[in-house]
Amino acid sequence: MGSGKTSIGKKLSKMTKFDFIDTDFLIEEKTGVDIPTIFEHEGEKGFREREEKILEDISNIKSTVIGTGGGIIISEKNRKIIQKLGFVVYLTAEIKELVYRTEHDKNRPLINNVDAENKMISLINDRKKHYEKISNVTISTDNYDTVKISKIIIKNYEKYEKNNS
């Protein structure tokens, strides 16, 4: 949460001429309501079920940059789908940076009305091992430069493609 998945994903898709899909946007588009509303009415469990369904729906897509919600990784089924999709990038940032980027964003139901820093630490501790296990590359976004980060991703993707063709 706050690592730059959407911003970097959009920039990366422009640079590669791939389409861009944001799973959170697809969920909002399909339901007609924002994510905080889904959390309010269905809880995190309901949201995660919707997230899993959207990921299944796009699981055969090619030549596309996909930005996911940070918690999509907690489901083993989702991890398997993500790995089959291809090259996986794990974007990281320091806790203080993540809190700074997200603390005033009311569209983040997991950190609204709680101690954002401690909640972020807890979420990262729950998710980090899964991201590290399935990702092809880990990139820090602390020095947030979407073009520079996208170029690093492209360079690593090209190596990945060369080694897997």
C-alpha cells in the first residue's frame, strides 16, 4: 500500500506500449462503488473474494501491466495465478515513506482510523514473505521517480524474457 503500484504501472505501460489494468479499479468499475464502501458492507473478506474473482477473470491476459491491491498476495490461489501471468515485480518502500504517501488518503480502509505506521508494519510482515517468494525482482520506490523505476523494471523484464524464451 503506497509503494507506487498504480503510478509506476501506468508509466511502465506507456513506456512498453502494453495495456495497463488496475485490479482495484476493475473491482470498483464492476461493483459501481469505491473500495471503502465494499469494506464497509462486505468487510475485508468480501473484498478479497471480489479481488480473487477479478484476478481469475484476467488470468489469461498477455502484454499487459497489472497493478494489484497490496493484499492480493495473501491468497495462495492468487499467488499461483500471479506467477503464471509472468514477470512479477515487488515494489517496496520504507515505512515512513509509505505512511507519508497514504496517511491522508481516505480510499485506504485498512489504515483509516488506526495507527497507520503500526498497521503498515503488520501488513508488510504478513505479506513480505509471499512477495519475496513469487517476485522476479524487488525494487525500492523510496526515491520516487516513475521513469527511472520503469526503466529498471524494463531492463529486468528483458533479462527475464531472454532467459525464458
